[in-house]
Amino acid sequence: MSPLKKGQKLTDNPKNVRLDLRLTKTEAEDLQYCADKLNTSRTDVINRGVKKIKEEIEKQ
């Protein structure tokens, strides 16, 4: 018999960096609105925004 696996599967690219943000109420509402409309998480919205801005910078 094989040993039982416990816990989450380890990944090649773990998310082990934590970032705390301070937002205004309006900024938090805008972020939540985008997440709701895209049917995704707020973290994913932020990641997509960072990637988009990075692409814009690299075009220059």
C-alpha cells in the first residue's frame, strides 16, 4: 500500500509573500466591484492589474 497523502499539494511556485494594503472605502469597493464582475478574487484582480501595467512599461 502507498502512504496516505495529507495536506495540500506542494507547488513549484508557492505564494509565500504576504502584502497588506490600506485602501480607502471607495478603492475597496472598486476592487470588489471588479472582482464580482470578473467572477474572480480580489487577489486575482490585483495580479491582473500588475501584469497589465508591467506590459505597458515593457512596451516603452
